[in-house]
Amino acid sequence: MSSKQPAAPAPKKRRQQIAETYRMAKKGDPRIGLILVGVFVVFAALGFLVFTLLPGSGLLSTILSVVTALLVGTLATLIVFGRRAQTSMYNQLEGQQGAAAAALQMLRRGWETSPVVAFNKQQDVVHRAVGKPGIVLIGEGNANRLKPLLAGERRKHERVVTDVPVTEIVVGRGDDQVPLPKLVRKVQKLPKKIKGPEITDTINRLKALDAQRGKVPLPKGPLPTNMKGMRQNMRGR
């Protein structure tokens, strides 16, 4: 007889993930519960109304109208929940050390992210993302101190991958900076310059670069990592 314990049912785990995401979102958006209830009621009513206007009558038509109302209401609620939860999480992360690294976890498939590839004594940090636009270096901290830090990282990367474009982004609210809530969209909208095989080759060459300079110690303080879990919860993974 097998001694292995049965795995936890997937639906239960999924409910726990959603509950955790809801609790995190509620910290920054106390009204999210009332808003979600309102969204469900409004869209369920619209779904029921639209379906009842279609030709047909009787018990079957009523059942289909109710089912449609529930599906429409649930779908609308999940969409609103995902967007408000993401906004709430960004608001809670903004200003925290390592917030950009946490936000970069929201990038879609096709991206390889490396948090804190470099930092200085003042705890300004540079993260890296590799995808079809090439190499993206993301700095967070003091903009003036980040300039030489980013410039040094650009030179190191360009020596290893001379044929791959390198883009620099500074996270913040100042001029020529990208606010944290817009970081992921900014990175994803960069022009595509390289293809899949080139991305793999670039990542492999960057591993050699990272190995040469040794392990970069993480800055002191917490590094937020809840964004990836929230993304997985919203997509049902």
C-alpha cells in the first residue's frame, strides 16, 4: 500500500490563493468588497435582462437566463477584482525597496528577470529583464546616483552581448522616469528587436557575466515578492 499522502484538491488551493490575494488587496483598497458585490449584481442583472429579451419562454429559458446572469456577473467581478487588486498592490509597493523587482514578476511569458544585478553603497539597485526588446536594465533609487550605476552595467552587458540592444529605465515619479504602476506596461511595449533563439543565447551569455562577478548580495531590507503570486492567482495557475 502506498504511503504517499494525497495531494490537496486543486479547487481548495485555488480558493485559498484567491482569498490571500483578496486580503492583500483589501489592505490598500478597503472598499474592494463592496465594489465587487456591486459589480456582480449589476452585470448579473444585465446578463439576465439581455437573455430574457431573446426569443423563447418557459422553464428552460428561465434556467438559461439565470445561468447566463451568474456567468456574466462572475466574469465581470473577476476582471474588476484583478485590476483593482493589481492597482492596490502597486500602491502598497510603491516607495518600498525592491518594489520594481516585485513588479517585474508581472511580466508575461517570454521574459527572464534577474533582480538586483547591481547596487551601490546607498542601496540604489539595478534589475534586469531579457525579452524580445533585448536587455532592459531597470534602476530604482536616487536618479543621480543611478546614472553611473546604469552606465557601468550597460558597458558590462554590451561587452558580453554586442549585438543585443540595451535599454535603461529609471523607476520613479520624476522627469524621464517611469512610475511603478506603469513599469510592466512600459517594458512590454518596447520595440521587439530579437527573436526566441537569440533570447536564449543572450540569457546564456549573461549567465557567464553574472558568474564572473560573483553573487551580488541583496540590499538590506525586505524585497517584496507578492506580485507573482497575485498574477498566478488571477490567471488560475
